[in-house]
Amino acid sequence: MRIAALASRHRGPMSFWALAGAALLVSHDAVYLVQTGPGEPLAAALRTASHDYWGAASLGLIAVTLLAGAASLVRLALLRHEAAALGATRRPQRGRLGHLLAIWVRLAALVVVGFAIQENAEHFITHGHLIGSAALVGPEYPLALPALGIVSLVAALAAALIVTSERALVAAIRVAMAAAHRPERRVSRPPQRLPGLSGSVLARYRAGRAPPSVLPVSS
């Protein structure tokens, strides 16, 4: 139970870092794709000495991303099953755009920093010097920032879709469970009295004449 609770607590951060790794993987190749073009030029650029590690690193990032994605999809499937069993109804989540922008900003920042570190390390290994911010805005990488931003936005859209769906299901399940465990309220009302007049009908003003009095019998 403790291990399961710990895994559930860290599932979100782990999924986010896996998504950032996948975005960095795609962004790295996308930058070289838009600058060198597809086909042999791209393959040659990714086979240089500074990219010897990239094949194994790409396989590792793909494996981690697939595991994180599968875990998120399994959780969504379980939540949908539980919601259907409870008859829960999902309501539209507010603040979707703000949530998307928050994920995109964080994700893009990680991808940009990661790409800059990666390219500086590769240049230091190959040429023995660092290029600093030229990895993002220099003449060798004129389209780096647009490519990084677009890839990060696509990844953020996927993450926001999963997160908002999960939150909507969790909220619907909580509402349904609260309604199921809420005790039935019985409204106690005083006994209803039928409208009418009380008292003897003979004592009323409009009851008519009183019965004749008994006359004494004369002897």
C-alpha cells in the first residue's frame, strides 16, 4: 500500500518528465530536419561523432515515454469504468486554456534548456569549445526556437487533454460517491388539518331556532 501510494503521488511529475524527454527527442531531430532537410543530409548530421550516443538515448526516451503513456491511458480507462459503474456524469472543466498555457510554458522551458545544454556538450566534444546561446539563435540554428516551441506545444496539448479528462472523471466520481452515501432526508410535517369549523353545529349563530322548551303540564 505504501509503495502504491508513493507511486500515485509521484506519477504526475514522472509523467511530466517523461513527456519533456520525448519532446526533447522530437525537438532535437526536428531542428536538424528543418535545417538540413529530410533524407541523407539528416541521417548524415545525426551520424556524426557528437551524436554517437543519440541512438541509445533515443531508444531509452521512447521506452520511458511509452511506459508513461500506457500508465496514463490505463488510469483513464479505469476511471471511465468506475464512473460508468456509478452513473457519474462528467462536467466541462473550466480553465482549460490556462492549464494548457501553464504546461506549455514549463515544458518549453525544459526543452529549450535541455537542447541548449545538449548542443553545447556536442560542440565541446567535437570542436573543443562551447557555443552558448548560439545553439538557440545562432547562424547554425536559425530555426531552433520555432521548432522547439511547436513541438512543445503539441506535447502540451496531449498532456492537457489527458490531465483535464482525468480531473473531470475524478470530480464526477467524487460527486456520484457523495450522492450515494448521503443519507435520505425525511421532512417531518405536522398532521394536516382539514379546513372546517369546529364546535357543535347547534351552538352556531345560524344554526336555526332552538328546540321548543318543554311546557309545564297543568294539573
